Amino acid sequence: MKRIFVLLLSAVLALGCVTALAAEPLTADDLVLTLGDEDFELGCPAADMVKAAEKLLGRLTKSEADSCMFDGKDREWTNDAITIGSYPIGEGKSDVVESVIVTTDTLQTARGVMTGMSKQDIITLYGEGTEDWDQLTYRTEEGPMIIFTFDLDTQQLLSWMLLKDTTR
């Protein structure tokens, strides 16, 4: 009887540890990008994020093309560390941030992930995501998501992306 009690107690404690290690669901707070001392959310004015990114990471090169979803131009600002994508749906058709791709270990996610970390590190912090070839994707209930892209050989994080789902 004593042995059964010890086994049951061990199982309950082990289950409690597993539950305690489960990652929290993705929320809007997870999709905030900090540049210097400023926080930026998807959907913010692109000009503000670009200015802060250039101050922290150096000059960004702008490219643009006619938008296939909206009236106006889609734009990207990029350098070796970051790519900021926008679409023209702000006030007066101003650019708002739709996506951010980070390829440097200078920046990190709200949960502390940066390039170079292992796939297992990300799973520990975010839980099991939707896995597709070299990517893990985590989505909020509202649609925006974070996508982690890995080197297939080393399973090390190459980049991470914050993305606003414009189809929702």
C-alpha cells in the first residue's frame, strides 16, 4: 500500500512539473518589437519604426511595389539585421507595419529569443508550434503570428518574423 501511495505521489508531482513547464499561449504582448527604448506593435506607423531601427541598426534601404491587396504601394525597409514590411492602410494611406523579419542577435522577442538559439530553446519558451519544414509558427487567436526559421542541419535559429495576418 505504501508503495502504491509513493508511486501515485510521484506521478502527481511529475505531472505538476510538466504542467508548470507548459508555455503560455501567444498574445499581443509577444508581438511587440523593442528598438532601443521604444516598443512597436504590428500596425504602428512604419515611419516611426524605421526611424528607431535606423538609429539602432544603421541605414535601411527602401523598396516598393504596387500593392496587390490595397490601393497604393507596399514598402520594405531592409539591411543585414532587419526587414520592415508595410502596407498603405493608415490615415491618409500612410504606411503601417505588416511584418518584421529579424536576422540579428542584437534584437530579441518579448520572451527573449534571438538568432542562434536552438529549436528546443524556442519550444521551451513558446511550447509546441505548428511545424512546417524549417519553420515553427505560433499564432494569436486574433491572427497575428510569430514565425521562427531554422537551419535544417544545425536546428539553430536563423531568423524570426512578426506578421500581421491581413486576410483576417
